Amino acid sequence: VRKATIAFTGNLDKDFAGHKVADYQRMEAAKIRTALAWDAQYLYAGWEVRDDTPWVNGADAPEFLYARGDTVDLQLGTDPAADPKRQEAGLGDLRLSIGPFKGKPTAVIYRKVSTEKRPMAFNSGVVKNYVMECVKTLPDVRIEVNVDPVTRRYTVEAAIPLAELGLKPAAGMTIAGDFGATHGNKEGNDTALRSYWNNVATGLVSDEVFELKMEPANWGTLEFAE
């Protein structure tokens, strides 16, 4: 993850030129490309996603975007000293989900353990009262989306304030993290596929608690560089 200030044009290769771009997929029609960068104020993230019904989500509240259609996703362990084999999310671990809520790109952050308390309980057929200690929308995230229904793909680029993440990157620092996207069904009201760069244990799309949970042991490693 190189240090740079990214200008958004909707062209991932142009905007993140010279940066490593991760290519990954669970199927060809849902291929994803993701790049990251950082500067003194922001973490920059860009996704290019193939999708037969691009950028559609039927969530009735922002916190359910991840379960109701198309989103892009960033998961970070901001504590470099945290155990990389931890099975449960702890302090400093977060998930940032970005999706279209009533037509507007919206960023929602989830923290299982948090010093800031904005708790919300999630329920499914298997798990009841799964509490995230902090769930909130982040209006200060700058998000630009470009949708191309002809080529069946979209790009999302986001400038995320480091202060909102509790992240202080420096050259040479490594943390655990992952990124990916959710694809909605043809009706545009439910998540039908979850694809991530490093976590391959994402086949379950029928339980909203398991779809929400972070699994740090399945994340990859992000190294910050100049």
C-alpha cells in the first residue's frame, strides 16, 4: 500500500497507476480488482467490480446494505500488535461497507469491540442478539461511483479519513486486512455472492449474522510503503 494522494476519475488503472492492484474472483462474471493508497489524511480505496446488475441494493437501512445487494467492503485490523491468528474481532478491528442507499453512496463502519459505544444487535435464524459495539454511517468519506450497464461493471473510489479508522500508517508498518465486494440477486434485494481477496470462507449468503462477522484469521497482510 504505497503513499500517494489519489485523484478520482473512475479509471482504476489511471488513478492508481504504479500501485499494486489485486485481482480476485469467485466467478468470471463477478471479477473484482482493488487498489489501496494512503497519505497524511486519508486511506484511499478503489474497486472495479463486474456485475450483471451493477450497483443495486434494496436495503431499508444503511446498516443492512451488506446483506441486501451490491456493496464494496474493506476490513482492517488497525492494531499492528494484534494476534494475526485471532478468531474473533477485537479492539481496532473494523469493517467498512459502502453501498447505494436509496441512490446515494453510503459508508457504514462496524466495530465488534469499540471504545465508542453506538451498539446495534443483529439477528438471524441461527444467531440471536449478535452485538456490534459501534455501528455508524461516515458522512465524511468521499465516495465517487461510476456505473457502466453496457459492460456490466462499476467502479467505487473512496477517500476515508484516517481519523475515522483510528489508523496511523507509516512506511514499513504491516497490519491484517482484507477487501472484497458483495453481489446482489437479480431482484436487487438480497446478497447472493461474497467475494474477497484473502478470505475464501465466504460461501454462506443465507445468514445475516455470519455475513456480517469479521474473521481476522482469514485476512491477508497489508504493508504500508512510501
